[in-house]
Amino acid sequence: QVQLVESGGGVVQPGRSLRLSCAGSGFTFSRYALQWVRQAPGKGLEWLAGISHDGGYKYYTDSVKGRFTISRDNSNNTVYLQLNSLRSEDTAEYYCARAPGGLDYWGQGTVVTVSS
Amino acid sequence: DIQMTQSPSSLSASVGDTVTITCRASQNIRNYLSWYQKKPGKPPNLLISAAYNLQTGVPSRFSGAATGSGTDFSLTISSLQPEDSATYYCQENDSAPYTFGQGTKLEIK
């Protein structure tokens, strides 16, 4: 069955960095675009970034452009989200999702807390 | 960037009722619109893709529609059940950034 498993979250100080990973299984990873979405406490869903099946195209929302970087390693069935210059407002649960159009499979999420 | 305006922000209904949530895009998104159900502590669940297409395993009580020139969409839930209590989000899938609506919190009385 299709599975996505995120890891890498934790507590980090403002201005520091973190790398989130999302490992996929149960499907041909290299055939699918993938995206990252987050939900801050008490807030709605926020789309962050997306990457094409081969990594050739990458997209970001304005609020993270220049600070976050999405990448993938199809040989290891993993997509990454590098979070730099973290701010308190980046505190959220971060999800990766498979994106054939709508986001049809999601991981369980990993929590990032930015606090001094 | 495309803006997605979802309404209402919250609603309350009884078991057996029918409710409709609407989502308006700031420009034509050619029916590239998805609906998700989000419950606390769980990831979002895709209900409908491409405005109309019900995902496998989603009850037929959920239906999607589009009106207007690829800008106006709706999610209808009929015969409401207690387990439908959740927050519902639309998302445009036409062009990045793939913005979500603000969400609609549905309470079952």
C-alpha cells in the first residue's frame, strides 16, 4: 500500500535550519510529483512547495521562497524540505503528499517548533 | 497567484441534513479543484479531485460541482453523519502556488 513517512521535525531556535525527509513506498516514486503542506497551530492548511517527478521543476509559495528548498532522491524514494532561517511563524505540522493532481496520499506529519 | 475564497468559515447542522460549502477562485482554474476533509490529529483526506471526481472509498454522500467559468465550486454533503464533523478545505491544482481555501469547520449538532 502507498505510504509516505515524514521525519526530521523537532525543536529548533530561531534562525537555525532543519531538514525534513519524506520516504515513500508502495508506489513507483519516480513517476509522481510531490508537495509539502503545513498547518500551524489553530490555523488552516498552507501549501509550501512542490517538485516534479524528476526534480526538474520546483515551486514555492512566496512566504518560504529563498528560505526553504525542496529536493528529491528517486534512487532512495525520498523527498526533502530544507528549512533555513527559521522563524517562530514556521512552527507547524509539516506534511508531504503525493500529487498526481489532487493530493491523494499524505504522510502522518512531522512537527517543527521554532522557539528560543 | 490565485486566491481561493471559501465560505462559510463555519456551520452547524444536524444528522441527516444536507450542507453545501463553496469555493471561489480569483481566476479560471479549469476545474482543477480538490476538496479535503481534515480531522484533528490526522492528515487531510482527499475527497474529490478535478471538481467532480469522487475518490475511491469516499461515501457517495459527498459530491462536487462547478459553476461559472472555472471559478465557482461547491462541495455538498448529504445525509450528514456524526463522523462528518471536520474542517473542509478546497485547493486549486491549476498553477503553483497551489493555494488552499481558508477552511470550513462543520459541526454536527
